[in-house]
Amino acid sequence: MPAYLQGRHFHHVMDNILPTFSPEIPDGFAKSVAQGNPQICAQILQTDAENLWLPEELEDPIGDQRFSPLQGLIHRYPDRALLILTQRCNVHCRFCFRKLQVAHASTDMTLEQFQRMEEYLQQHAEIREVILSGGEPLLVQQDFLRHLLQHISQISGIEIIRIHTRMPVSDPLRINSELLQTLNSCACTLWMVIHVNCAAELSTAACAAIRSLTQQGIPLLAQTVLLRGVNDSLDSLLNLLQKLIANRVKPYYLHYPDLVPGTNHFRIPLEQAIELVSKLRSKISGFAIPELIVDIPGGLGKIVLQHSWATRIAENIWEFTSPLTYEKIQVHYPQSLEN
Ligand code: SF4
């Protein structure tokens, strides 16, 4: 066994945590798995490649614990707080950035825990937005979700509640009239961010679930993890983005995979990721292009990675690269006469 696989943490994770993060096949993906769709299978079926844990891969890859003043509440950015409603999830994506927390999953947030969070939110007037996350937040009891939405909406200063979910694609039949009524009971502006990684996830049932959400007037965004063998080609990304915007879902983030134990096989080189996204520029409308994001390990925040299309080469002279032809042209922008 290589030296980097012999550490105490490796054995702790392999013996105690990863066995409980066993594959789950949600109803929305079952048909694709049965048909052996490689893009879906790669996301949810366990492989031997997961046994490789590199020293750079972390139990808490984006530093949630450092910004968690209360269990289940993460306050990293001043104006927003994230609540983990449950650690349960119906998918168990093999690359999940909360893989080790989801693996410990057993209990949902209790009413008492939420009351402590409510007090925290009331005491922090700078918080304008609350993000409901997990695990899969839409797995919690409907009456508890309704209670949360109503109580958070009543906190002075909170304007937006954002739900991060994979449910519209993983189990679209759960986006039913009862859930829609619950979401409708929210007095704050509600946004939803759907985790979706390939066009095959947007089945007929998933598109119907998405339509029912848009018909409620809920703005929808998509977040996607850039995964080798799933969506790391121009064609696969374009298929996904075209299908998203056709269904009124705005692509928001394309996440470079976090340094999660046993996920090295999912990462393509960073420079390749930047180049891939730059090629989208001439292939699809600008509003359909997500931002390529990296969460700095340790919790120091997200950054956008971009191809550089412009270089300043002299006073008021810039060199631009055409996204259509990749020609470089120099452009002189005369100084404003008012300066
Ligand atoms: S749906 Fe989200 S929380 Fe659930 S396993 Fe996938 S990445 Fe993790």
C-alpha cells in the first residue's frame, strides 16, 4: 500500500465512515442506471477508485466547521447563513463535498435546534439571505419545512430564502402539489438552486417537476459539478446547458470538484477546466454559461476561474482574444476628453 494510504485518518475514514456512504439509487436515476448510462452510473455507483485518498483530500474540504457557530448553521459570508436541514440524502453522489457528514446521517434538524438558529438569525441583522441545504433539504417533513419557511420569513431583515436541492432531478415525483403549497407559503422571496450534472438527468419527469416550480414563479438556477467522464467534454456540457435554459433554469455555478477523500478520479486538470469553459463562449448565449468556481480549501471562499481574454499592453492599449477565431487584436481606447 502506498505511504499516503497508511495514515490514521485514512483508516478512520475507510473503516468507520465510507462504508456507511453506500450507493443510493433514487427513482429519478433508476432507469438510467438500469440502462447503464455511463454519465449517471459514474456519479452514483461506487468504484475501487474511491479507495485512493490523497493527502490533499480533506474531511472538511471547504472548511464548514470553521464557520459554524452552531451545529448545522454555517455563517461564512456576512450577508448569508446556510442551514443544514438534514444530513440524509437520497443520492449519495460519490463526489459529494459533504460526503463524510452525509455518511454520518441519521437525524434531521430538531425544532429545538431550529429555535437556536432562529435566535442567531435574529441577533445578526447583517444576514439578508438564508440558504437551506443538506444532505437533501427537501427530505424533511413537510410541516417542519413549512414551519421553517414561515418563521425565517418573519425575521426582520431576511429577504431571500434559497433552497439547494437535487430533488427535481433525483426524485421528481416528490415535487408534488403538497410541496408546492408548502413552498408557496413562504413570505420571503424564494429561489431554488438545482444540482444537475448531465442532460440525461433532465428526464421527462424532471422537466415536468421543473415546470411546476417555474409556474409557481420560483426563479431556478442550476449548479453543476465538473466531473471527469460525466460532463468534461464540450458536447456534454453544451447538451446540459441547452437543456437547462430551454427549461427556464439559469446555469449558475460549475464547481471544480472539492478535495473530498476518494475523488481524485473525478478531477480534470484545472487549466483544462478553464479552457473547456472558455470554449463555451462562442457556442452558446452568454447567459447560459455558468461561472467556473473553486472553493478555496479551508473555507476561504469561492473564486471564479476564467480564461483571460484581455491583456493591457500599454497606456490605453489592450490586446483582446476573439472567442470566435482566437485571433489577437490590439485595440486603442483613447482617454476620455473629460479627464
Ligand atoms: S445530492 Fe448533494 S448532498 Fe446529496 S450526495 Fe449529492 S452532493 Fe451530497
